[in-house]
Amino acid sequence: MKASVITGKQRIGVFGGAFDPPHNAHVELAKAALEQLKLDALYIIPTGQAWHKVRELSAPEHRLAMTRLAFEALPGVVVDDRELQRAGPSFTVDTLQALQTENPQAQLYLFIGADQFAAFRQWHRWQEVLELAIICIADRAQSTLTQTQFDAYVGHEHRFFTLKLPLMPVSATHIRQLTASGAAAAEGLTSLVPEPVARYISLHSLYRSH
Ligand code: ATP
């Protein structure tokens, strides 16, 4: 761990995602975030219709309900629906700015998977994102993090942190496909998503029409 990343300030983590649905890798990432960065709070923020996702997302109320079911048992977690309330495209930079204004003394930490990091320079106002938050990256089986990816950020190395986390090959896409193909009943999903989320998917017949 880079000692400089842990400051004496209040530490607030931000973990955004479509969470369509939230799955076990998301929960493991949140646990690692709370533990390794010694966070005072971790904001879990379901995204609105993000500009970089081509697919139409499930209804906000379903994604919010599942996000609550998946994360709320973790101490320190706050499920925050501000991006779902926002009209139009939703940008991480705006959310970070709002959180910094609400918590002027805090150091913000933004948690992303390696696939998101690979596209980070295409993010809206990414330089401001980098100024507002320390970017904490979790490696993903589909998108292995390499040291050369950091070469593009010379002079900003201290703004990045790599989370220690085993590679977890689960993705929301795979879960939706499994459900749509009928290959996974609710019980079959419980190795991939928290049990209350599996029950919610089954109860509301989500992902059946893909
Ligand atoms: P989809 O398959 O629909 O693209 P997803 O599984 O990537 O979904 P998201 O809700 O888009 O899930 O992800 C939210 C955040 O969690 C992103 O930063 C993503 O990189 C990260 N993440 C998702 N799955 C993993 C995983 N298996 N390991 C590490 N990080 C992950």
C-alpha cells in the first residue's frame, strides 16, 4: 500500500455502477475498499443512464432496490440515489464535486474496475476527476491491469491505488444472459449474486426478455 494514499482526513469512498444487477464481485470490492482504505463511509451510487453504456438499463427502482439488498448490511455503506434522480446523462465528475462540497474536509476515493480504468481518459472531464479523488482500481479477469497503463499518467502516480482483490470472473452481463436463457433459476444465481438479490430477480422476473 502506498502510505501517502491514507491521509489523516476523513475518508469517503465512492463506488458507482449500473448494478444491473449488483453481484458478488461488487460486494467483495466494497468490502476491500472499506478495509484497505480504512474508509469512514462508502457511497454506493447506482448510475443513471450513463453516457458510455449502449444498453438500456433496467428501471432505476429495481436497480436501487437490488443495490440496497446487496450492500446495506456492510457497515459504513450509504446507498445514494442522486444519479438516478438526475435528468439527462450522469457524470462522475458532478457527483464527486457535490460530495466534496457536502464534505469539504474529506479526501475522496473513487473505486473502479480495470475495464473502467482502461477507458478512463475518455471520461467526461477526467482530469478533474483525478484532482477530486484518488482512483482505486480493482483488477478484472477480463481486463488485466498492466503497469504500462499508468505510463499515461506521469506525474499523477500518487493519485492511483491498486486494490488487493482476487480476480473474480463474474459480470452483470453474464448474470443477465444466464437468467434470460433460463439456465439459472434463483437458486442457481446465489453463487453469483447475494441471496436477497437472487430472490428479487426471481420475484420481479427481471432479465427474462433479453
Ligand atoms: P456489465 O456486465 O453489465 O457491464 P458489470 O459487471 O461490469 O456490468 P457494473 O455495475 O457496470 O457491473 O460495474 C460497476 C463497477 O464495478 C465498475 O467499475 C466495474 O469495473 C466494477 N466491476 C464489476 N465487476 C467486477 C469484477 N468482476 N471485478 C472487478 N471489478 C468489477
